[in-house]
Amino acid sequence: MSNSELLAQLQQLSRAEKFQIIQFLTADLAKEEEISVVNKVAEIMGALHTSNGAAEQLMQFIETEQKRTQKV
């Protein structure tokens, strides 16, 4: 499946399904980066339902964790 086909299918998902996809991808990326985000992801995902700034929060958290793990 090409990226354009995948994106077209993702656009057809409900809002709740899109949040589930975001949560899955975030957890998967964190696992690849060896970042523990279990509690933080749940907190941010909850905020996504009520805040437009949650995506920015998530990106800031991931970037901070990446910098922290690179220093170790």
C-alpha cells in the first residue's frame, strides 16, 4: 500500500479511531527509541480530546526524551 493510499484511508477514520492510531504510533516510536512513555502518553492522549496544544506537548515530550536518552 502506498503512502497516499494509507493517508486516504486514515482520513476516513472516525475521530476516536484517529486518536487510537496516534496512540499506537506514539507508543511504537517510543519503543523504538527506548523511551518509557506509558503514563505520559495516556496523559497527553487525554489532553488531545480537550486541547489543541496537546500535539505540541507530545512533540516536546518526545524531543526531550530523545535528548535525555542520547546523553546517557
